[in-house]
Amino acid sequence: MTPYPQKITFGEMREMGVRGVLIYCGHRCGHRTEANADGWPDDLRLSDVEPKFVCTKCGRRGAEIRPNHNPAKMGTGG
């Protein structure tokens, strides 16, 4: 299995004002999803949970998780 490089903690991510994450299949099947990260503890690293995800498209274990710096905006903004 591919080693996961150590990433920032969820607490550090939230300190930057980022509340959500993008989760990509670690096996490049093309599947990705977005999630709210408020439920994870501050001292947990994004890389700590990456190997635990199971892709709902290809069924393989492992993901790449990134902070979602640009959440979707509703409406057109005028």
C-alpha cells in the first residue's frame, strides 16, 4: 500500500477558516466527494484517516483528502 505523507491536522485546517474537505479515490478511479470536517477532532491529521476510506465507486480502500478552500457558492452574486 502507498504510504500517506503526513498532512495538517483538522484543527489547523479549521484555524485557516476551512470547514470542509475534498475526498478523492486513492486509486484514481475518478470518484470524489466533499464532506464537512467539523466532526473530526482537532488533533487528528487528514493523513490519519486517508487509508480508512473505502471508495463507493470502485470499492478499494484509500483516499487523498485535501482542504476544500473554495466551497460551492449558492446563487450568482448579481
